[in-house]
Amino acid sequence: MEILRYAAFTTDPAGGNPAGVVLDATGLSDAEMQRIAAEVGYSETAFLVPAGEGHYKVRYFSPKAEVPFCGHATIASAAAHAERHGPGVLHLSTQAGPVEVSTKVRADGTSTATLISVEPRTTPISTDDLAALLQALRWTSDDLEPTLPPRISFAGAWHPIVAAASRQRLAKLDYDLAALTGLMARRDWTTINLVHREADHVFHARNPFPPGGVIEDPATGAAAAALGGYLRELRLVAPPTTVTVRQGQDMGRPSLLTIGIPAQPGTGIAVTGAAVALRPS
């Protein structure tokens, strides 16, 4: 068994979000996958089991628990597969549903991948949950951007989307770890997608991820897909369109995620990013 390490949503190994990748996890038990993910120590490790030509079953484990879907580990897995078997289309069976991911290799050898999410959904957030979330974040209602109302959105995993009125508010991340961890566990939220809209089609994002054992995720593909579904459902963009998300800047791991939002309601959201291998030191 080979454990690969890639940084997703970057062309620089010092940026993006590192992920572990096991391209053939045949025979591994749940306990073994959880142990390996903890030893790798990244926010997610993807375990692929071949299921026919171009088809794989995929499990995603953080150092602490399994999650139904992970975008950056999917991008990393596709890039790793492309380096070894050539670019193309992979069909992934995840616990959240079927996900298609296609890869291209640039002339300089850089791999890029595009995943198509499961059908996105967006639901209201209750007044009590929003109050508890803001309290855990140490935000107030004055910190919120009124044109981007808080919602809970899904494109493989559930993420509250909370928009900051200013870039300065987003830059100050100092949340109550115990309170946020407890709230997220009770509501089955994977990350909190904190965003600021810099321009019509440019967002900055930060994603607290205490359930995974990390304070913050530097690039979150699943949350980006959920954001795309949110923007389409609330008619905050005019699809078909493309949105850019910049994440990880405030933690020193800049990441670039590109969201493709089709016009047809109920269709999956495309999330594109580069990925680069992390070589052993």
C-alpha cells in the first residue's frame, strides 16, 4: 500500500490544502483507514477501492472521523491518478453519492482536476442555531453582510454559509473551540464556510474545521460546491457563471478554487483546482 501526499488547489507545495491519497485501499478495514488518516495528519485522507474501469469507491477520513465527502482530497486523488495512469474521467462512488472528476495535465506537468458535485441543497438556519453559531465565532449580527443571508448548504456535506460584511472581519478568526465543536457535532456540520464577497464573482473564504481535528481548512472543495449551490438557489449570481474563491491566505497557505455554476436547477456544481505532489523531505 502506497500513501501519497498532495496539496490541492495550488501549484505551490507551500500553498493549498494537503491531503493523503491511497489509490488502492482494497482490504483495509475502517479502523485501519482511520489509523492511517491519523498518522498522515492532514485534514483528510482519501481511500480508493477499484470498482471497474475508471470507477472507484472512495472513503474520506479526517484524523478524527470519517466524512461523507471531501473536495480537496478528491482533487488530490484525481491528480495522483492522472500522474500514474494519464488524464481522463473518473467515476467515484462516495457516501454522499456519485461524483465525477476529470483531469488535465498542463505542458509544465501541473495537474488540474474538476469535480462535479452531487445535487446541492440549501436550507434556512434557525434563529437559535444562528445565535449559537455567532456566539461561538465571537461575531455579532453587525458583522454580517445583509445581501448574503446565512444559510446551511449541501453539496456532499453540510456547511453553514456565513458572510462577513468586511474583509477585516473575516481576517480575524478567534472562535470558541469547545462551543463550535459541540454545535457542529449536534447539527452534523462538516465545516463553517465563512465568506466575504470582494466582487460579483470573487469571494474570500475561511473554513473552521474542528470536527476534523484542525482549527481551519486552507481549501475546502465541498464547501465551495455548497457555496455555488447557495448562490444559484438564492439568485445571488446569474448562471451559467464562474466564481473564484480565494482561501488560505490568512493562514499562510494561499489556495485558489474555481466554481462553475450551471443554469439548470438541481445540477451538480463544478469545482476546479490544481494539485501538486508533496515530496518526502
